[in-house]
Amino acid sequence: MIEKKLFFCSILSLFISLFFAVLIAKFGLRFSLVDTPNERSSHKRPTPRSGGIGIWLAFVFASFLFTEYIIFPLFAGIIGFVCLLEDIFVIPQKIRLVLQLIISTVVIGQFLGVSTSVVSILLFVFWIIFVTGTANFYNFMDGIDGIAGFTGFVAFGLLALYSFVVVHEPDIVLMSVVLSIGCFGFLFVNFPKAKVFMGDVGSIFLGFVFASFLVKLSTSINAFMCLIMFLCMFYADSLITIFYRWQKKENLMKAHRSHLYQYMCNELRIPHWKVSLTYAFAQLFFGILALLAYNKGLIWQVIVLAIFGIMFLISYKFIKGIKPDPYLSS
């Protein structure tokens, strides 16, 4: 039965995602769904955004019809709708953050329940910050052609594999497959040259759902460390960039283009498709390593995480140390 559901939902997600991506690519500019380039952009011409609306709709539709989850897809749908409004209008950053924190709190309460012990309260607060942070990290990293789509395709594919093989959670398998295939369908219009961008309705929504699944599946530190590796490139680039910006006393709330992937594309002029595929393959490689290490115990997860962290930090410092060619930047 689950095989039939997966097949049907995969086809449905592919169709809905691709259909809406094409629709927004063609008519998005007429409805003010447009991303206008500025000094922080990695693109040079106005491009329709909110192409990720099909990923969001496919997820909500499939979750309500084919899983036992009710509250979670409801609030995932709400956060997707809020992000769609953000793509159309300008919602003040503080209001958007408050809404994300509220919805994260409700979802975590739904998954974990509420306890009055000090440890449980601290863990609850950590998860609220984690879910909200991951949603925004995904949004920060959605800045070049293909990167958000490939990352979602790999991350949710690995989540589906973990949920199927390790913890036997058929509903999360189905929802993860829907999102993975939805990201794949979106790539047909976003890669190698973007005709449409995912927008907040895609990127923040995907980050929110990914982190929420981690809350549900992280029954141990070993499980948590394994699962975060499925989005390792986005976490690493975001956290290290935040750290270096904090060291320089920059305003962390101010938009920027200091991420490693942005430096590679904007300053070093490496084509978007090469950077996006590099991130995706690195994420896939270390995600599979984390899966293989899962049954070997926590120490092996620590080793995988440490190797990845050291390699990424060395690569980050080395690449940021390469000076742009003045002839290419002129």
C-alpha cells in the first residue's frame, strides 16, 4: 500500500511543482512576484519569484490526504502562506520572525508535548531556535540558480531513506519524498539558468519542514548528529559566515552577500551550476557517511561531523583567500 501511495504522491508532486514553477515563470511579473537585482544579488535581471509555491501546495495536499498528520501540515501550510505574502508584499522582519517563533513553538509542542522540568524547558527553547534558525538559514542560502532545489532534493531524499530504513516512519517517508520530488520538479525551471526563483514560500518553508522533522526524529544525540548532516552544507556556510560577520562587528540583521557560495559566484565568477552541484554532492557524500555511521554509535557520528567541519573550514578560508581577478570583475 505504501508503495502505491509513494508512487502516486511522487507523480503528483512532480506535476504540481513543475506546473506552478512554469506558471510563475510566465506570469509572475504581472502579479508583482519579482526579484529585482540589487548590490547584494547574484543575478543581473528581474526574475519571477515564488516558484516554490508548487512544492508547498503538493506537500500540504499529500500530507492531509495520505498521512495521519493533521496539525503539522496545517501549520506548515500557514507558514508557507505567510511566506507567500512576504513574496508579494513587504512584511516587517520583526513581525515575520515573531510569526515563525509562534508557529515553531506550536509544532514542537505538538511533536514533543510540554513538560515543566528545567531540562525539558531548555530543550524546548533550543528546538524553537533551531527550527526558526534552520528556516532562515535555508532562505539565506537560496541565492544562486539551483542551490535550493538540489539541496532540498538531496536533504529530503536522505530523510526519506532514514525514515524508511532506520525508524520506520511511513508518514515522514511519504512527506519527505513529496518534498524531494517537488524540489526536483522545480529544478527544470531553475537550473542551469533560472527562469524563476523559489522565493520565501519555497525556501523558508523547506527549512521549516526539515527542522521540524528533525525534532520528531531526533530521539537521541546520535540521531540528531546524523540528521543534521543531511543539510550540512547550508548549516556550515550559514554558521561560519555569521561567526565571521560577528567578529567584524557587522550588523547580523542586515542583508549581505558574504556566504561562501556567494563569494564563489560573485567575486570568483564561478558559474552558478558548478557551485550548486558542488554543494549538493558534498551534502550527499557526507549525508551518506552519516547514515553509514549511525549504527556504529555516537563516536562515529562525531568523527564524521569533525571531518566535515574541518574540511569545510579549511575550504572556506582557502577560497575566501583567493583574490578576485580584476579583469573579470571589471
